[in-house]
Amino acid sequence: MSRRVIYTRREFCAVAGTATASILAGSACRLTGASGTGRLTARPRDGMKTSATGQIALGLDHQRDAILQLPQSASHSPVPLFVMLHGATQTADDMFGYLGSTHLEAGVAVLAPNSRGGTWDAIGGGGFGADVEFLNQALERVFETAAIDPARVAIGGFSDGASYAISLGLINGDFFRSVVAFSPGFVISGAIYGQPRIFISHGTHDHILPINSCGRRIAITLTARGYDVTFREFDGDHEIPADVAREGLRWVTG
């Protein structure tokens, strides 16, 4: 069961100071430096009409492609777009397993790209590169074929994908209005643009990315830096419960 965590000013200042210092100092769940800008240039186009709905392979790579799923409502008016990034060793297909039918119920288009390798480029400290280029290419293809509401473009992900999503979301906050991070581990530093809303969820029994050193610290640190952060704890492990996925999608449409 998820809940919203609210800190008193005294509790917040005490915990935030420790969390920020710890993340900046570096740990298993950390704020790291990375080369490359991570900036995306693709933008929704005016006057587009969506001619097809359902799940579509974009055909950008025959081995590790990107998948777009459009709700029925996309044929009538511009819809929100949620970019969903997979965790390490996972694939784009796995993301639709996590989301189930929640995005279709919410009328949200979902773009799920595959990373070029086993996880996202900057996660290992190598900097932003091929994965950002491929994501930009996938977004360009989406904007060429579907009517997307530019005010409701969001990015999110699970595990490594959540860490990468927060990082790109902060760097591209003038493009992504919302960020949804399911069980993130850390944030990769970069030049900040805009100020997106941020939703973070984390299981209290997560044995891979412990909540205290990861989700909680990220939420507190970003709040201390002035971001509008909603943090949901749930009684579970390294996962995305259906009710949490549903709440994240509602966050995107809002």
C-alpha cells in the first residue's frame, strides 16, 4: 500500500542535509558527474493527425528497436506521451508488462525504447551518448506520426531506467513537464533546464536499491533544491505494484 511521506520542517532539514551530503559525496546510490549534455532536440509538431493506434514497432533498429503504443483516443485529439525506460538487462517489452492496461485506461501514449547495451549509457559513468541519440530519433519518429500534447510529455522508468529518466528529466525539464521514477538508484548530474514535477515510488523492502539510500535520499535532495516532488513508499520489493503504476500515469495526465 502506497503512502505520501510528509516531513516537518525540522525533520526535513535534518534528513535533507545528511542525504544531500551523502549523495554528493558518492555512494552506491549517488549523484554522479557525466560527460555529454543529455539534451534532446525532438519536439511535438503542430497540426499532426494520428492515423493508427495500438502497438507499433518504430523500425529504427532490427535488434533493439523502440515500441510506441497509442490509445484509441489518439485518433481524436493530441494525447499525453510517457517515455518509459527499462531497467538493466530488461527490454522495452517488459515495460508494457509493468504498465498493464493502465496507460490505455488513462489515454496516454507510451514510447518504450531499448537501450543500446545491457543498460543505459551514462549509468556506468561513460556519459550520455548513443542512448540519448536513439531516444531523440525515436521521439522524432513519434512526432512525425502522432498528435502529442506538448504540455503533457513525461519521462519515467524502472530501476536503472528510473535513474536515467530522472537525470534526463532534469536536463530536459523545459521539454519533459513530469518525471515518474519507479525505484530509482541515483541521479546523473548535468546542466539543468526547466523545473519538472517529479513522482518517485520505492518499496520499503527493496533488496536491490535500498529505499533509505536511494529513493528517500533522492526525493529529499530534489525537494531541497526546490522541485515539486511526490514520494510514494509501498510495502514491497524492487517492483512496480499496479496501484503505483496507475498513480504514476495519473501524474502524467495531470
